Amino acid sequence: MTTESSTTMSPAQLMMQKKPLLIAGPCSVETEEQVIATAQRLAATGKVDVIRGGIWKPRTRPNSFEGVGTKGLPWMQKVKEMTGLPVTVEVAKAKHVEVCLEFGIDILWIGARTTVNPFAVQEIADALRGVDIPIMVKNPINPDLSLWMGGIERLQKVGLKDIAGIHRGFSNFGEKIYRNRPQWQLPIELKRRMPEIPLICDPSHICGRRDILAKVSQKSMDLNFDGLMIESHITPDDAWSDAKQQITPEVYGQMISDLKMRDYDTSALPAKSDLEVLRKQINFIDDELINMLANRMKVARDIGSFKKENNVTILQNTRWNEILEKYKKRGAGSQLSEEFIVKFITAIHDESISQQENIMSE
């Protein structure tokens, strides 16, 4: 069974035009039977456009399963033949590119551990010079927007046209909720700087656990992402890698059906629509916020002058801790997350300190 989109578009057209582009399949290709069964059950949902499969698995530590390697590529060929769906595989070096092209893989992707290395990305780019194939680039492990953009630019420079970004979150020591913190502002900024690049969300690697996959998938759709890449396995708990974040094809199909798709184009809405009125309210409030912040910094400078005249240190730790705790409680009562309040108040405090340092140095 194939989806309607997969039978009417080439892989390149799918990646650049289908929205949302739905990519699903096992984290790792383990056996021929496993990957074919997973793909067939995914295709039966009618909710997938591309089948993914990890052939080579760059792992953090040795002695972990690192993929079946090249012997899995004929299995992906069979997936393509039996489902009629295009297939995608991760590549980490030129040799991977060469054998994927030999076996007719439709779309390639570069993983986070490879994006972090410009030499590796350039090697892949050089191997693809003159080749017409879609390719996707995951964000690097750490929140480095320039490195992510640089990987895309290296592929553009060798003539590749069909390029997408994949947001899979960022490593953060001590993270309690996610496997990789989303830090949504970075992919949003990538989209602002490179609006021609489709942006796909990988909730599986952001979450690291299946119970919050739907929530993160919906969030990405609400933020106008162009697609999803989700890991699926016929028996997730028995998966050879990343078992906790994989879901069965049937659970995947239901999750996709439950997603609420938003309309991004507001140009057809009436000029006097509720949305337009609300946007004007937001603009007014934002203007007031800027004015209030400017007034606050004037007071901060006055405090700096007083401290300078009375030989008082700029930073008062006790006072700062009191302020932080006070507004964390206020925020909780105003439907504002603690994370936002801490960032907001800290940013204001840092700017106040900077303003007072300028006064002290005069």
C-alpha cells in the first residue's frame, strides 16, 4: 500500500513540496524480516511518505550496536519495491554515499554527530558533487546555529538543490525531561535565515521516550515545521537501539491521525478578523514593554550612581536571590513557566548590572 503523495511525486518533489512530509521507520535496520515488516505495516497506515532506516549507527561509546552496515542496503531496496515508497538512509562518510547511490537509496541524511564535523560534511558534499539527490542535515549535537547552517551551505556549494534541515534537539547536561532539549528558538532562527530550506522535526531524538512524542510532534506542527521523522519498530521494546523512543506502526498511524494541522497562511482572513485585532493588542503591549524596560534601566542607572557615590558593590546576591524567588512564584500564578521567568528576569538583571557597570566606569 502506498500513500497518494508517494505515487505522484519524485523524492525531491516530496521533500520540497509535501507538507507535512512524513518519514518513519526503525532506528536501526536489524534484519531483513524486521525492516520489511515494519515498512509494510507503516505503509498500511497511509500516513507515511518515506521509509527511514539506520544502516550505519554512529554511537557514543564502543561495544554498542553500530548497525548492520552495507548488507542492509538490499533490504532497503526490497522495502522500496514492496511498498512503493522512497527510502532514506543516514550517511557519515564518502563510502556510505557511494554504496547508497549504488543501491538506489532515494534520500540521504547527515546525522548530528557528523554535522558537528565540517571535514566529514565536506567529504560527503564532495562525494555528491554532480549528483542529483535530496539530502537532509540534522542539527549538530550542541546548539551551534552557524555549524548547522555551514553544513547546509557546504552541500549547496557543490550544486545540491534539494536540501532540508532536521531538528533533533540539543545535548544538555542534566536535562530531566528530554533526551535532547528542543531549544525551539534555534530551528526557528534557521528558518528565518534560510527560508528556502524545509525544516523537519525529529521528535524521537528530542524526546528519547515514547510517552511525550505526540506532544512534541504537535508542537512542531504548531510552529509550522514542514515534516516529521519518527522512529517505528514492530516490537519497540526489543529494538537493538533506542528502544524507549520507538513506537509500533499502528501507534504511529494513530498519532499522526490525531495531529491538529494549523493554517499558516492568514492572508485570506478578513482585515477586521479577531486575529488582526489580537495582533494589534500584542503590538501595543510589546511597545509598552519596551518603554517600561527603558524606564527600568534608567532607574538601574540611578541606582548605579548611588552605589558609586557610596562605594557599594554592584551585585547584591541576597537581593538578587529574593527577586528571583519572588517572580518565580508570581509567574507560576500567572500561567508563565518557571523556565521563562528565570530567563526573563535574569536577562533584565544582567542588563541592569551592565548599565551600572557603565556608571561605575565613568
